Amino acid sequence: MELTQEEKDNRAAAAEAAQLKVKLRSTKPDEQAALIAGCNPCPDCGNMPHAIVQPRGVPGFGVIDTYEIGCLVDRDHRAVGLKREDAVKKWNAQDFLPPKDENGTPIPKEKQPLPT
Ligand SMILES: [Zn+2]
């Protein structure tokens, strides 16, 4: 079966994330620093974010490893991308994952209170 370009991209991104995952198991500070290279400090607490690789369901592709950058203090500040650069870009743009309600269900954007 022919793969679409999107599937090829996702597959390449998943392979990259899998490689990063190996690196992420390393706790060497210089390697963690490389993984968040280009990230701004957290807009709320000013700490540098933390990078992890997280398996996630992607529509049309199944469960793949995705790259997540988040603040260890502000748990609702999490930016996810298929590639490291995407996650960094979203983190810097404060394009965070939707917050979750008390049951851990993500609150869709349209139901979130507007920022004041
Ligand atoms: Zn923070």
C-alpha cells in the first residue's frame, strides 16, 4: 500500500522521536539542555521547560511517539509536536495543550474560558 506524504512525514517524525527517546533516558544535563535548545523560559514561572517523549494517538496513524515540552511547575503548560522543532515552536508561541478538567478529560478549546 502506498503511503501518503503525511504518513511518510509522521513515520519519519516517529523514527526521530524514537531516537530522541534513547537520548532522553540519559540524565546528562548537557543532553537535556540540547533537547530544549531554542526554548524560552516558562512564561509564568520563568523556569526552563523539560522535554520528554510521550506515546500519543495520532488520527490516521495509531499510537506514535511524540515530543513534549512542558513546565514541571505549571502542569497545564505542555506543547507537543511530532518533531522537536514543532514542539519548541509551539512552546515558544505558548500554543499549549488544552487544560484538563478534574477528571483528566481535556477541555476543548471552544469550552475554555477566554483569556482576560
Ligand atoms: Zn512554569
